[in-house]
Amino acid sequence: MTSLRNVAIVGGATTKFGMRPATWSELCQEAGASLFRAVPNLDAGEVDSLFVGAAEPERFAFQSHVAPMAAELLGIRPTRIIQRTELACASGQSAIRSAYAAIAAGLSDVAVAVGVEKMNLPSMAEANTAMACVLDRAWDGVHGATAPPFFAMVAQRHMLEYGTTEAQMAAVSEKNHRFANANPTAQFHEKSFDRAKLARLPMIAPPLRLGDCSSMTDGAAAVVLVAEEKTRKYTDTPAWVRGTGQYSDFHNLANAGSLTDWGGLRLAGREAMRRAGIKPADLDFAEIHDCFSISEIVEYEALGFCAKGEGGRFAEEGRSDLGGQVVVNPRGGLLGCGHPLGATGVAQAVEVYQQFAQEVAPARQVPDPAWALVHNLSGSANVHSVMVYQRGG
Amino acid sequence: MTSLRNVAIVGGATTKFGMRPATWSELCQEAGASLFRAVPNLDAGEVDSLFVGAAEPERFAFQSHVAPMAAELLGIRPTRIIQRTELACASGQSAIRSAYAAIAAGLSDVAVAVGVEKMNLPSMAEANTAMACVLDRAWDGVHGATAPPFFAMVAQRHMLEYGTTEAQMAAVSEKNHRFANANPTAQFHEKSFDRAKLARLPMIAPPLRLGDCSSMTDGAAAVVLVAEEKTRKYTDTPAWVRGTGQYSDFHNLANAGSLTDWGGLRLAGREAMRRAGIKPADLDFAEIHDCFSISEIVEYEALGFCAKGEGGRFAEEGRSDLGGQVVVNPRGGLLGCGHPLGATGVAQAVEVYQQFAQEVAPARQVPDPAWALVHNLSGSANVHSVMVYQRGG
């Protein structure tokens, strides 16, 4: 009987996120080239497995079977496991979780997880149509239920139940855009992104204005995960995978429970922290899924950073900022970086590695971090995916 | 340090395959209901993880994020892992491999893998367009490279290099259709499917006639995998996962090597058998990917059932039939059962379980089987996926 092995991320890289004049393949190749530059001791011939996180290449890029395409573009020939994982907006973290399980189980020694999405198309009507099938198209999509109106309902309800304000939501967006200004790969570098400017931006779905929404973004990111005995070859600061949790609640919106109490995240977060042996207070920072400003507020509550209903104040009082209780989204979040679906979860993991290695710009560097949590939601917040990392070295 | 755990399939079920007046969701639900009937001691509340193998629901069913949809349709709420796996025609086996890795690593105890594909659409032009993006669309699809012409080139080359005949290819199709006649879930039940009839069927891509080709099929299948200590609750004949191997060679056809020497399958097969500690001669039967009759012939050679170039004779002499050296595709194969992409790999695993349990019709029951191999290829045979199972009990 072999023993279960510890697994760590030993390096990663992210393309520039944005409206990129580049194809799906070009973004993938760019992330791969950046990965091999970022991890100079990584030899393509050592990579035995490849996990590709991509939400909808079939519709955005009219290409299926993207895993071998990515292998070819990265110049690797997987000899153990190759697959694409899909979980809509959490497809990237799914790729990382699969790599983790494969290495822990002894099926892989050196695995790459790459997340890619090309969302800006010549016809944005085509892109928006693709987004409409992330929710249950036959039951909900046909009634106009896409992400912005769904999360607008969450915001309206949170304001009604807890007195959350537009200014509190703007505080989330302002913080994340400020961090994005210090992240060269972020989509948005808005020097004057303050709350007053946010309040003047167009209304998308009341009460969510443009600045409360993440965007349709092109981008890719890649990380390499290895078994414990191999980490030293690649890095002095491995990011150990210590816990994972997921919860799937419902799909059809008719089966949803409370809009403001994301019980699935509470359970997934608890499971991931239980496996890691930590409590929320042990976390130094968290990369969580701010697809909309209200999402981050609800997530503070579900992850136990604050009490239910206190999320708005938590943001407003700077408790999720540098110097606060737990730094949230120092990468710039989905609001500041953009949200190329399959790439987001991998880019969050790149941030964890780089924060642990203390490689990021001072304006967003968490001081001496030891523990980090990463969260993705997908669909109508009906599925929650969480991982917990510990700095090694 | 926890120890790696043994994993077994403890039950499974397949919907009727064919041109089904049913949606993607209805096929998924039907497979789930059949699974819970087939494994009466399985309680929905025990299933902690769900892996959904689906190739192209985004194009065939205009639905993404299908994993939580499947969870809802099956009546389960995954608390550990939920994801869809995609590897085109091997998406189903990818779901099973992911479940295996998750359980072996201690991340899951009871996992369901379900494979679903709905391929017959009101507009078959739409369906064929979807199939055109399985190969590299920008490089190869635009030149008309889809599966039938690609495998026709393989057949032409195999005939040229080794003297393989149309009659030998027909022998594969005849055998698999005969087995399909004894499988109630198969798409085709052709009572008079002999070689003479095959030779009169329409030519699809020379030398492949209609009977040499698997079909566009609707169907779904589901299996449940559990950790070693849980098997006895569900079955007396667990199908133990003993080995796995994959190999990804190329994507763009310009980078392909020999059309008739599937080196990737040779390597993936060796890896899976090495992990299982067996040789090809130890196998009692094999479910391998006969998307076209020529595929099965090339696969005999790559898996080491016979020497290179001998595959045609191997079929013609009945060495892959009941009473032969190794029984190949007793389920009826893709030729006889149809090929609903994501469902095929899971249905093959259902067959392994049922053969081990000696539950199938006498006309296709392998006598007292102990070892089985399952193979899927995907794309232009550029990726090969293999698993090896041992009967327990």
C-alpha cells in the first residue's frame, strides 16, 4: 500500500487579462510560455499530466477536445492523465483539484493545470448567448436569468434584509480596483476608481452599476503542481494544498433557497478548513469570487469572516483590506482583473503562490502570509468550490 | 499520513441507446433512476461526489455547467467534489478516472460517474457541425477532416501496408453486431447482420461502409465507485480498478505520426497493465473503442493482442470472439451499441461490472472472467485512455 502524498504548487504565471487580440490557442500558448519562464527548472518532458480548465470553448472558440490542443500548444506529451474539467466559472479550480487528487493518489508526479477563456468575440451577441446557458437554460435562461439579474436580486434582498448599502458594495469594488492597479496582468488599471466615480457609472441591473460587475475577459493562467519529494527542485516556497471542499445545492432556480444565505459556501468552506485543520481567523488572505461586489459581501458572511448581515460593514470598515482582519482579493479580484471563466481559478492560485513567495508589488503584498483560502462559485452561486493553502519553506 | 485506498465499481446501469425522443436532462435522469434500481443499497444521501462525462452539451444541448444539473436530476447533493470532465469521445472514462483518483486520495468515499450525450437533433447539420470541432477545427476541420474521412485514411493505409481486407473489417462489425443483439440497451438489433449484407451497405468514406461506422446516438450510463471498506454493502462482485494509463500525442493532424501505428495506445495500455501487474495474455475480455471497424483492428495490434499488421486476421479467425484468445467488445461495441460520446466510456464500465457479476445474456457472457481492459480513444486517435479492472469477491 502506497501512502497518500502531499502536493504543492511550485510556480505559476498569468497572461495579461483583457480584451485581447488573440485566439483561445494563442492565450493558452502564452500562458504556457510564461509558466516555463516562471519555473525555470521545469522541463516539458517531466510533465506527466495536464488538466485544462475551460468553461465554454465549444461556444466561445468553436473548439472541443481542448485538452490535447493545450498539450500540443504547451509542448508537453502527457503520459499519465489528460483531461479538461468544466464547472462554468469554477472550471479553473476544478483543474487544480483534479491535479491535486491525481498526485495525492500516486497517479501523477508533475502536473500542469492551465485555465483558458476567450470571451470577447466579433459578435458579443454570440458571447452573451453562450453565457445564457450557464444557468439552467430551458427553465431559467429563457426567462432572462443570466448572471447580472440574478446577483442584482441577491443585492436587493441583502439590502432589504440587512440594510446593506450601495456605498458598502462600492467599497468592495474600490478596494479590488486599487489592488488591480498594482497587478500588471489585471484588465483594469483605473487610477481614479473611487466611490464617487462608481456612483456615476451606468446602471446594469439595479442596484448593480458597471463597477459592481466583473467583465467578459480574455485570459489564461497556468500552475505546476508536484508531489512532496519533488518540490525542492522548483522552489523554496511551495504552496501546499491543505484542504478542499465543494458543495452543489441546486440548478433550477425554482429549487434555490435563501438568496442571501449561501449555505453551500458555508459547508464547502468548513470542509476545506476542517481538512486543513484551521479556522477562519487563521487565514492571512483569501482570493474569493467577487463576480459582483455583492458576492464578496455575502461570501465574508458564509466563510465566517463576520456575522450574517455584517458583510457590508466589514467591507466599509476596511476589515478585508491590507491591515484588516483578513486581506481579501489582493490580486484585484474578478472586479479588477476581469473574469475569463476558466482562467480565474488558476490565476487565483498563481496569486497564492506569488503572495507566499512575496513576489508581488508592495501595494498588494500581504505581510508574511502563512495561510490562504481560494473560493470560486459557479452558475447562480449554486455550486461553491474552496481550497486552502499553506506556505512551505 | 493516510494510506492510498483501493477503489471498486459496485454497480451501474445504462439507458437504452438509440435515436431517443428525450432531452439531455431526461437521458441523465433515466440513467440515474436505473442506477439506483440496479444498486438497491445505494442511498442518495451517501453519494458525496459526482463526475459527469459529457463531450459537447454546449453545442448538442445548448447547456453548460451540466454537473450541478446532473446532480439535481439524480437527486444528490455532492458535498466533496463535483465536476464535469471532457475528453471528447473519452469523456466518460475521464469521469471514472477522476472518481477513482478522488476516492484513492481520500477526498471521496462514494462517487457516481455519469456519462450523457444527446446527439440526434432536429437539425443534423447542427449536430455534424458540433462534431467538426472535435478535431482541430481551425487547421483540420476547415479542410473537411472529421472522423469518417480520418479513419478511412487509417483503413486505406492499413490495407496498403498489411494487406488488410474489407472482409476482415466486416468480421469486426459482424461480431460486434451479433453481441449487440444480446444486449437490450444496444442501439442496433440487426438479426441478419452478416458480411454479405455489410458489403451491400452504402459507402461512407472509402473503404468504410455504413456498417463499419459507429453512429450518432443518444444515451446515458452511470456507475458508482466506492472505497474498499464500503464495497460489501453494495455487491459481492466488486470490479476493482487496478490500472490506468493515458497518452496524448498531438492535436493538429500535421503533427501526427504513422496512421497505422497507434504508439499512444501502446504506451497507455502498457502503463495501465504495468500498474495492474498483468500482461495482455491475462485479459479475459476487453471493451475497446471500435468507433470504426478498422479502429478495433489497429487496437488489437497496439494493445499487444497480436503482432503489428496481424489485426485483420485476428478478427477473421475469431480470436477476438467468444472462445478466442481474448473476447473483444462483448457489449456490442460502439458499432453495435451506438456511440453517445460521453456515455460510451461509462457504459463500457457498466459492462465490465455486469460481466464480472455474470449478469449478461449467455450469448455474450465471457466465461468466468477475472481481468478486463477498457479503452477509449478520442479525436483523431491522438489521445488514448485505458483502464484495467479485476473481479473481486
